[in-house]
Amino acid sequence: MSAKILIVDDEPRFCEVFSMILSDLGAEIATAGSGEDALALLQSGRPDLVLTDMAMPGMDGLTLLAKIKALYSDLPVLMVTAYGSIESAVKAMRAGAFDFVTKPVEEETLLMTVRRALDYVGVVAENRALRRELEGRYDFRSILGEAPEMIKALKMAGDVGKTETTVLILGESGTGKELVARAIHFNSPRAKGPFIPINCAAIPETLLESELFGHEKGAFTGADRRREGRVEASNGGTLFLDEIGDMPLPLQAKILRLLQEREFQRVGGREPLKADVRFLCATNRDLSKAVRDGKFREDLYYRINVFPIQLPSLRERGQDVLLLARAFLKKYAREMGKPVQNFSRDAQALLLHYRWPGNIRELENVIERAIILTDGDTLQADALPGELRATEAPGATTPDGSRKFTLPQDGISLDALEKDLVVQALERTRFNQTRAARLLGLTRATLRYRIEKYKID
């Protein structure tokens, strides 16, 4: 699609000259003889670029520029000034003009400046499309889950997203903590700012401080120039401190100051710098226990634990396993060009029975692998990994529809199996003994007897 350029000049001769030069770009040209005429054209449709003279009777170029910016803040405007009118050009740039050219206009200079402005238009359009895609991807409605615990967590995330409050997202590895953090950011007043994540467990302790705060030239061996850290990069947006429970104790004191004072120093720097940042934190650790063990600062714990959100593990989410599995099935079948559309009954039973220690991340990997091994339209149980098929799911069925449980060839410890089932029931019900007993078909007293018998903490 060709670019649309609006040329504004009260002298028809200049409109003709500019149109002739810019026609070499294959652009669609419109002209206006005054600022008022230009605004009328802008009301009926937005061009990609406006080229306007500075000195015109009635509405001058600076006034027109201000009105254009009020209508379309990111529409580039090129100003044409008389030779030597540098003061006017400076005023135009301060008022938001993209650039300026001087009369008499040199053809090559004009073409080069217009091409640069149109390149900028392309970048802005790409960024706008990318942001729409990101905002759609991280809309809370796009995060799949029907389990009550998940719905509660997403409701809390949606509520706190409208504020500047520090959030602590808790949950096992692979439960989607970063996905929820991104959703909070993209549904917050800071959505137009950057979202900068840093995994505190993935970066060596000696490098983590520099990654966070940046460093000055000469701060340490190899620091040959000043470097901006993640905190500076997230100004105006959100800094996501993932796995903050793994942060070294010496660095925790500096993070505490950053949270309290919104100030920090680069490594090797002396001047305090301000940080306009919203903080989201996440961990798979029990921070209250880490505080008791002396591995996490108590004051930092209370500073980040303002608004905790607990994400349930996948094994606690019941039928959400199949909901997520179908989403991954659709995604990877499309990417691989496979006709797979559903799961067999036995495959569904295995997916529901497995405990998913790696949570959603493990489920996604399992489905991707299984689709590679599937040729038909139904993903069968034998395409799933061996660990899922090691013990047949209680829901698996024989051809006549009766339920079965297959004793492993090497036998099994009945006490170990019973203890495992009791632990699963307690974890699934968040240690609510009444509900756990109901899941196992026991009385609460019988369940308590088994908890004491197997010394379950």
C-alpha cells in the first residue's frame, strides 16, 4: 500500500514542486492551500505524513502543528522554513515536529527526510500491532482456568493491576507466575511502559548486582563502558523480580532500599539515581521459612509481601489439566500441520491421574512430544511418556467398560500407595481434612488416624 502524504502551502507553485518530487516515492499526494483546509482534510482521513510550510496567512505552521498533534500525537509532521530561519525550526522541533527542511528545497534532502519519516511511520505501526498482540495475549481472559483457586488468583491479579502496589506471586515452578505478572502489567496504568523481567536464580551472584543496577566504566575488570541495568530499563514500567527467594542476602539490602526509597546506585557509582518503577515479585520458595532460617531478610519479606497471590499447582486444578491440554493440542497440531483433534479416553485418564511435578510447563512439553508421535486425528495413551503410563490411571477402562488397576510387575507397597493417596488428597484440598476425607471415602477420624500413622506433616 502506498504512503499518503498531505502537503500544506499557501503558494500553489510549491505544492506542485513538492508533489512532483515526492511522486518518485510512489506516494499518494493530497494538497491544501491553508491550515484550515488541511484540518478539514485530516478530519476525513489520516495521512501517513504531513509536509507544511511554516509561514502562511491565517493559521501558520506552528498552530497547525499543535492542532495536528492534538488529533494524532504520533503523526510525523515535516516543517518547511525560509532559508536561515533556524529560530523558527527550533520552535517547531520543540513543539513536536519530526524534522524540517529549508527553502529553496533540495530534492535529495527532501526525499531523504521524507523516507526517514515514512520509516518511522512503519516502526510505529509495527510497535502498535505488537502491543495489541501482547495486550491480547496477556489479557486475563486469555489465561485458561476454571478451578476455583485459579479464578480467585486471577480475580486478585485483576484487582491489584489497577494500582501501584507491590505484588508477590507464589507458586511452584511452571505454574505460570510470569504469565500472571505480564497480565498484571499489561492491564495496569503502566501498560505503555516496559515490562522488564530478571530471574534472580539464573544469574550468578557476582553478576546479579550489575544486571540489576548497571555499572560505571572501570567499576570492575572488563567494565570498559557505562552500562544501564534492568532497573533503569524499566523506568516508567514494571520490573519483575522472578525467583526473588534465591537472591543473595547482601543484595537483598540494596533491593530493600530500592523498594523503600525508589533510589539505587550503579556498581562503582556515587550518585543516587531515581527509579520510577512498579515492582512485581515471584518465588517458588516458602519465604516465611526462609526468614526463620536466616536465608531471607525479614524486613524485605514484609516489604514485598504487601499483596500475595497464590497460584495453585496443576494437580490441584482438576479438569483444568484437560482444558490446558486441549489448548496445547490445538496449538502444536496447527504448528506441525498434524490432523490431531482430540484425546482418547485412556489418554485423558492418564493426563488427569498424573501428578505433574513440572506443572503447566511439563504438560505443554508432554503434549508437544505426543503430537510428534501421533499420525491420526486422536492422540492415544501410548503416545504419552512412560512416566505417565507407569501406573495405569484409576479412570482407565477395559473394553467392557469396567474399571481396572494394573499391579506393577515388581509389585507395590500397599502402605506406600495408601500414604501417597492420602498426601494427594490433602494437597488437592489445600490440607482441608474434611474435604480430603470425602475424596478418599473416609471419615475425618479415620483420615486423622492415617495422617498420624504415616507421620504426614
